[in-house]
Amino acid sequence: MDAIWLDGAEWLAVLRIGLGLWWLESWRHKDKKTWFEGSGIAWAADVAEKHRWNAVRSGFAVVVKPRPRVMAYVVLYAELALGLGLVAGFLTPVALVGGLLLNLVYLTLMIHDWAEQGQNSMMALISVVGLFGMAWQTWSVDSALGWF
């Protein structure tokens, strides 16, 4: 077909790169100063404290609440690493699994807020498609190095 100008592996690369750009935008739009001062984690703590699932409330209290500054750095730089890894196609399967897990955490935390669920659901879906479609085969550092 003349209308299809990219092959399947190239379309998967487009999807992978688009997901990476989405993660980079998530990183870019955060006000780093207030984020590191605790605004993001404070907001998440408020959401977690009111969460309907005890596992979320207690998990947040044990893992995140005692170390808000560290977790602020972890979240922010995880989003940056995911974005860069997916755009460049570097350690792509690791980035896709990491992104899927982070989106699942966001989905679980925000289970009551359907406004945020669409973005996280689509990002998780793209991660699954990219992983099973092996989106690192084209236009990637992984492919250039013969990895995976």
C-alpha cells in the first residue's frame, strides 16, 4: 500500500518516542523549586491519607511520608530518565517497564480522580504495546548497539 509510508517497527518507534516526550513534558512542567520543597509529595500525601484502600494509605505512610525530599527527587528524575530513555531508545525495555510501573502507581493513587486516569491509562497502554511490540527495534540506541 502506498499510503503506509512507515513499517510496523517504525510506527512502534514513533509511539515509543511519543511516550518519551510525554514523560519529558511531565518532568518539564513541574515547578522544580516548589516540587523539591515538598509541594508534590505533600499533595500526594493528602490524596493518600483520604484513599479508600488501606494498602495505599499504609504503603504511602511507610515508604513515602518518612522521606518526602528523597521521594520528590525519585519521582522527578524517574520521569526525566524515562523520557530520555524512551526518546533515545536506550534500555528501552527497562524504561517501558519502569514507566508502566510508575503509571500504575499514579493510577492506584488517583483511583478516585478520573480526570487524571485517561492520561495514565493511555501511557500504561503505550508501555505495554511498546514492550510486547519490541519498540526498540528501530531508531534506538538499543538497536544500534545490537542490544535486546
